[in-house]
Amino acid sequence: MPDHTEQPLKPDHASAELSKYLIHSRLEIAAVLRTLCKAGRTVTAYFGADNDFILTCIAAVMPEQNAVLADYGADAAATRRALQARNITFVAVHDRIKIQFVAQSLRPARFGSRDVFSMALPATLLRLQRREYFRIATPLTRPLVCNIAPQALPLRAPSAVTIVDISCGGIAVIDSGEPADIEAGVRLRGCRIALPELGEVTADVLVKSAFEVTLKNGKKHRHAGCEFVDMKERDRALVQRYVSRLERERKDRSGGR
């Protein structure tokens, strides 16, 4: 199943919060779709009441013919169901920007030597860029640590875990110590993170997912994806500054790419 970044959003149910990211210009919509096509990005097409889906790619964008072409999915049965569906939602992520549009229906067509879906150029397209929630990997040479305050019994949490990536929305961590009670649904209260040269931030952390990894030497590490809860705006701003600094450093090392 596609990850959470590729799940369809419903702009019609999200008021102005998402509507400000909608593109209405046919020229701009065609340009965004051509970018997906040129980059060869995987696009997830959702359809049906149960959010059935197929993975596809944009094959061609032809605004002069009011047409967009997309490759068939690998599953022939799912492809047939998609051709019979209505209101198919296409979702992709490019350069950490979520792109979404809806086709009222799909028709079979040919493009070169292969079978493809054909659909009308969408009237609107959602281009969602929320930079404040971009996650970025933390430096291996300067590991970031989340210090966890003693928790109320019976919860047995580690005193500290290593942060492997961070955003204003949360962190991913590794616990390499003795097994502890880091499980999905657990709320770790009073967590502190010292951001180099910026200061310390404090927030509760809600564990959203957790799994165990066994290394080749037999040692077990606990990985967890966590969400910040009740974080003060001052602390969130510090995290944003830290993320922005890491991103600038990464771009500098890669020559600005």
C-alpha cells in the first residue's frame, strides 16, 4: 500500500486550508503534469468505495487535445476495474511536493506500441507544498538525541533515543538500548531535544509506529515514528530553523542541487 504521503486528500472537505493550493490554470496544470511525466514519477490512482488503487506513470500530456495519458497498471484485473470506475484520484509526490488531481473517467487508448489510459485534462490540480513538515535526516556525525523524562508506571521508557530524522511535525528515532515500552499509541511526556547552536525544545511525543530490527551481529534496535504533541510555537520555530539549516548544508555539499 502506498505510504501516508501518497494517500488522497479531499480538498472539498478541507475548506480554505487546501483550496489555496489548488491550481486552475490549464497551462499551469499541463506544466505540472509534464514535470511528472518527464521525471517518470510513480502516480497512485485510487478508485472505488474501498480505495482500490493501481500504480502508474504519466505517459503524455496533450492540452491541445484536452487529454492526459497514463500507463496501465501491472495488475490486469485492477486495470479493468479502473476503466469502469468514476472519479479516479491520482496522487504523486515530486520534490517533496504532493500533487493530486481527479479524472471523472478513464478510457482505453494506444500510445506508441502500448495500451494506456486516456483522460481529460483536469480542471483543477492540488499542488501541496508544506515545507514546515518536511522531514530531513539528521547528521550521522552529530547525532541528535531525544531525552525522555521518567514516565509514570507501568510505562518503562528509555532515558534517551537517537533521532534519525526530524520535522516540525515529529521525529523518527532508534533505541539501541535494552528493550523498552516504545509501542504505537504510547505518549512519552516531557521529551527534550537539544538543537545545536539553537537551544532546547520540549514536547510530548506520541509514538505512531514502532518495529524491531535485528542487525547482523544479532543485536536488536527499536525504530519508532513519533509525532510532537502540545509543542509550543517558540519550540516549533526552533525546529524549523534547525531543519532549514540542515537543508542548506545538504544543498551546499551537493553543489546546490
